[in-house]
Amino acid sequence: MVTYLGPKDILIDQPAVLVGTYDPQKYQTVAVIAEDKYVLTVDFNAKAGIWSVSLENGFNTAGKRWLRLQGKDDQNNTIADQVIDLMVNQEGINTRFTYTIISQKDTLLKVQPIDSSQLNDQQKQSLKLGESLVVNTIELVNDHLKLELNNPLPNLGKFVYVYQPHVVVTKGAKLLWFNQNQLPDHIPGNQLLWVTQTTPLKMKPDDLSQLASDQFIEMPQGSAYTIIGYACIADHFRVTLNQEFPGFGKSGYLYRYHVQILETGKEIAFDNNAITCTIVNTTPLKKRPIDSAYLDSSEKITLPAGMVYGVQSYTSESGHIKVSLTENFPNFGNTGYLYPDFIFLSRGNIPLTPNKTLTYQGSTEVLVNTSVVLKGTFDPKTTAEITLFAEDRYAFNISLDWQKSTWETQLNQGFSDAGYRWLRLKAIDQQGNVTASQVINITVSENAMTVGESLTLEILEDTLFKIVPFDSSSLNQRQKVTIKAGQIFKVLKYGLVDGHLKIVLENAIPPVGNFGYIYTNYVRLKKGSEVFRFDIDEVPDTDVNAQMLVMETTKIKAQPVDSSDLDPQQFEQLLLGQTFGIKGYASVKGHFRVTLSQSIPNFGKVGYVYWQHVKLIRDGQQIGYDPDAITLTVLEKTVLKKQPIDSSQLPESDRTTLPLGRVYGVKSYGLENNHIKVSLLEELPNFGNTGYIFPQYVKFKRGGRTFNPLPSQVELNVPYFSQRDNPRFYWSTCNVTSIAMVMYYYGVRPKWGGQLEDELLQWCFNYGGTGSQTDHNVLSALIRAYGFKTSFSTTRYWSDLKNELINRRPVVIGVDTTPSGHIITVIGYNNQGYIVNDPWGDAYTGYSNSEGRRIIYSSGYMDQVAGPDGSIWAHFIEP
């Protein structure tokens, strides 16, 4: 028998599922034809005896519609035929965001999930075969579904229970499944993803509280999807679905405890020690280990930069890595060859060396200008030559000991500049083929006391380890954990974010894990005997007439610390939607310190507000949070002038008075004719924002630190963005992150909230496809699309860069600080070197410090990683 269950009424232009039953022993297929004209695609689940038609866009014509439903035998003969009448309505409940419950048989709605014989007539109500209900939420409670009804029922109320096997459930155009034994079949060679608890599909494996609304989509409990691959990463499955979600894509991260992945009916267990392959540069996966130019298109597929794949097995072969992935690519399979320079293999958090026949056994941290020996082993049976190059440019002389199977090079003078260096080691056979290759990472340090020492974190007072740098009152118990004083932890990486240390620990602390945030006040970070200090001096208020908009219910506090450490009279609640006038602000420890135009009763005028919970607006433009913002404080009443000459020689229109004590935000500054040429962040009445000032009458601060602007230098107040917090492909988005810093400096703000660099990455994907952000032509098109003039060249000179900086234009430059290449933003220079915003962190620490804000890289180091002069890759960007 073939039946139609429902729905009978459908809202126009909304997703819907037509669902019915059939006997798989009698019927081979079911056909559904709209008005005997349009054949609809039917999905079958023989295990459940259910057929369904998913209509992503629903019906586009209102009124009465009819469908022909036919059952066919194995000879394709029609042995059942009936007409279904539907009503497509102009108005009704939007089923895109609600659930529809359709009864498969006569059943009962109940006030409790117990046998109906234990309930009286007022505690249950019949639901007839084919009847449907619109439901706001569902929850599986043992063998019942708990339903939150859109329209409460008399006697039963808003929440009722129904026996799950008696109903089918749909949401949007998706049919949901709650019995593993009835899950639909999937395509052979792929897997089935089953959502066992309503959960978000996310762009990165972070807690939902850290993501913007466009960085995740909800996947309802019971939904099932065919996936072509998965990887195990940070307590999440990274999955690739065989269908794309509009505006999101087809790949994302799912919390491991909320889903199951099944293959041929068996669950695939999550593996914390699974091997993963990260694509560092867009590269082909090939059927044969030869140059891809000699392969037919059917013998290769492109893997985009930034993707992470699970690895079943790997081996070295003919200078390539042969991998079998947990991803089954259509018309290709899961096995092929990758060039090792463009990928990164790891097991958990530990890097893997694919080829054991070629090793490095020397130090990974050395002292600058000090003799050092680099050495390792090789296989003499397959090797005729060993080569070693620094940044693929500078060759080393290698000595080979064929009897001991060792290689060695002596650097009598050591490395001449501090910083992060990488070396490429290769073994070459008699035919000139590369048989093994690896990258050696070395940190060149200036501190003899800390070379080779590990980072340790000592807990000075009881404190909290949190998943985000938020006030603990906004976090649940799985998002924070108390750490007792006296404990010591080994740290792999660290950074300073919003008054917190952002740290990666060697060993995880449940339930937060090995990555999280901790207030700097209560800990001591050390490398060897050196103690790192994160004290912040007094930061001056920048005087403004602006508004503070409360974007999320939060607290204004007497100090920039967690509210749990304050007395109740030291903070007040601010409600979503409130607006306050402000006369001054500063960026301090993850907070805006604001001076309000009017006092808050029982609190006062000055307080600290978490910066992500508010927006500061001045003249229609949002003020960015910048803890290293440059400010100018007027020490004596003085004059800002249009020309660097005595003010008495200028007309009144070419000069304006700056009052004693006033603090101004600085966009950029430079030295010119014994004056400081400064561009302020605000327009002065009848003058503008740029002029000349005598240096002795002002004081410059960077954050809370006073500095001398007089040496021959230029520094632009370009905001710092880290690529490490980008939701997609953070390891390969230095490009758009560096460009975003420049655009933000010029006044560009994200169109839809969130991070500007995320918006730029999506533009690249729309323009050139996934991974195209690594193409300089695409980046040039991106810059022009946002209204800027731009030029890109690989033959720049350092004098060209300085000229751009002198003209207040930051530069996006390519550097070889990583084996896959890297891009940073140059924001100034002085007599020590170049002032940069490095989105990956501080190269001088080997990137163990993941914050790269306003670092000075020496001229010698920059020449090594970006030069030589005349061979510099750089984007010049001009408004």
C-alpha cells in the first residue's frame, strides 16, 4: 500500500517535505507528479517504509494543487495510483523555523511521557492518522518526543509528549530521524552524518559565544546528511557535506558529542590522536608523483589553502607524500600524492615528520651571532646529495659522513639577526630526484639567559581559566574552570588579549581544554629565568563628544577586572539598547574606560565597560578598540600650523590653538623641519586634522607608554588584527587580515558586523573560489573593489616603502618568515628597523608569542626575509 501522510496545507514559497508510507516488499519505487506535468524527486527509506519529497523552495503558486502518487513494481508497472489534494496558502506559519509533526497512525498527545493507561481523559488527546501539528521545539525524552506547541491545547497546555515511532517530523525541507535503525542509506564510499542533539555547524571549532551570527548555522536534532569526508580536530568533527548551505558553504565543524558519523551502519569513533593534513598553499592532489603539468585533469584535483583533511595513512614516495584521506572526492577517490612543502601533517597537536630517512637533530633555538652546528641523518642507499637552504635563498655547505649516515654544517658566526628562520632540507638521488624533504624551524634569540628554555605559567592567586576573555558572570560552568594558586603549567604559545593572557598549554585542563584565557593579574609567565611583564601604565583619555551604544547587557565597573572580584557597589548593569553620551575614552585591558557626560546614580561618571559589548560612535563613525592607540597630550598651550614655520608668519586660517591638557587621538606622525607633522583622528573647526607642531609642547603615548617621536621615524596608527581568530582558514588568511588593517585605517568598517577580514575573505571566495585569497591578482581586485587605488610589484625597493610610509600610507608586504610564505603590514620605520603588524605573531619569539602588534623587525632581518633590495613583494594601497 502507498499512502500520503501530509502536510495538507503549505505556505507559499516556503520549504516543505511531502511524506508518506509504502511497502518496500511490494513496491520498488514511488512516483510523485505535480498536476501530471512536473515529476518530483522522491527519496526512499526502505528500513522505515517512508518516501519523501524535499522542496527547498516549496510551491510558488497559491491555491489548490494536486499531485499524482503512484506505486511501481520491479518491472516499473504502476500498481497503485491516487490523487493528493493540497492547499498552498498565502498566509500561515513559516515552516523554515518550526517543526511539523505528522501522525503515521492514530496516537495520543500526553502531558507526561508515560503509558496512556496511567493518564485520565484530561491528560491526553487523540492525534489521528495524517493529522499535523506546528511545533516550536522538540526534545527526545526516552522513546517520546517533548513538543513545544505553537498553539497551546486546552487541558494539555503548551508542552506535550507523543510516542516517537507513531509520528514523522520535518523541519524546513528536511525529514528528521530519531531511530538509528531507521536512518536512510548513504552513497557507498561516503559517510552518514546524524545529528543526535540540536547543534551549530560552525566555521571554526570554537565555543559558540565567540562566533558572530553569520559564522554558524543550526542543525536540528534528527537531521541526517551524506558527507564526503571528515577530520577529528579539537573535540570537533570537521565535515564536508555533499550539499551546500547558502551563504555558509559545505564544510564546517560540529561538536563531537552532538553528532554521530556512520559508515556501512557502524559508528566512526572520534580520535583525539587522529592524523590530519593541513593545506598550507593551494596544491593538487595527484594520481601519480610527477609534476601536475604532465597529468590529465582526471588525474588531479585542487585542494584549497586552509582546508584540513583526516589522514588514514601516509608514506613517502618519489619526493612526495602519498596519503589516503578520510575524504572521498567525487570522480577521484581518497588516495593521491601531495608535494610536502605545501602541507602540514600532525597527530593531535604534534607535528609529524613524514620521512624518517632524513632527519634534523640540532637545536631549534640558538643565540644570535654565536657559532652553531646544524646536523642530522640521511639514508646513503637512496641519497647522492644533501642540500640545505635558508628561506629557499641562502645555501649552506654540507659535509656528509657516508659511514655514519650523518650530515652537518658549521656556522662559525651563527645567524646575524634575531628572529624566526626556516630552512629547507632535501635529499637528492643519482637522477636528481628529491627523495626526501623537510622544513627546519629555528628561533634566533638575543637573550642568552633563555635560549632553549621552555615557557612556564605559575598561578599566583586562585583564578579562572576561560574559553573567552569575557567576564566570568557571562559564562557557564563548561566555559570556565578554577585554577588554584601554586600550580605551574608548561605553555606552548601565548599572547596578550583584552587584559588576558591567551595561552596554549601542553596539557589540557577539563572542561576548557588546552587553549584559553586567564587574567594577567594573577599569574607569572616565564621563559627560563626571564619573567614577562604585562603591566599597563596609565592611559590618557582621548577627549571626544561621542555616544556609547550598549549592544549587549553588560556591566560598567570601577576596575577592568572580572566582576566576581568586585564588591556589588563597584559595578552597575547596563541594559541592551541604552545610549550614553561620553566626553572621553581609553582602551585598557579589554575594556573601554569611558567618561560619561552624566553620572550613573550610585556609580559615577568614569567606569570600565567590556569593549565587545558596546559601540562608541563619533560623527557617525565607529571608534575602534585599540590598546596601543597613539595619543598626543598638550603640555603647554600651543599652535597647530599648516606649514612648519613660525606661527607669526601665518594667517589665522592656517593655524589653530591647542589648549593645555587636551588629549587627541593620532592617526599618524612624522618629523619634518624641526616640527612634528601630525594627523589627528578628529577634524578641528575651520582647520582640518593635519598640521605641524613643535615637539617640546606635546607628549606622545602609545597606549600607556610615553615615547619619543623625535628620532627619524614614521609610525601610522594602524589597528592590529590577528589572523589566529579568523573563523575560516586562519592559517592562510594573513593576506586578507593585513589588507583589512590598512582598509580599517582608511575608515572601512565591516558591512554586516563581525570582522572586516572575514568579509574580505568571502569576497575572494565569491570572486575566485575557495583558496583564492593567496592569489595576488585576486587581492588586487579585492582592494580595487573597495574603492582604493592599488599596485602590486615584486621588484620594490626599501626606499619605495619608506616613501609610502612618509606619505601616511601603510604597506602590505610579502615575507618569507614561514615556509609557505607570509604577509604582514608595515606601519612605520625608525633607526632600528621597520614597525610592523604581523597577523601571525612575533617572529622574534618563533611565533610562540601569537600577538604581533607594533613589532620592530630589524632592517637586517627584513632584508633576509623580504629582500634583497629591488626584489620586495608589496601591495601599495592609496585612498
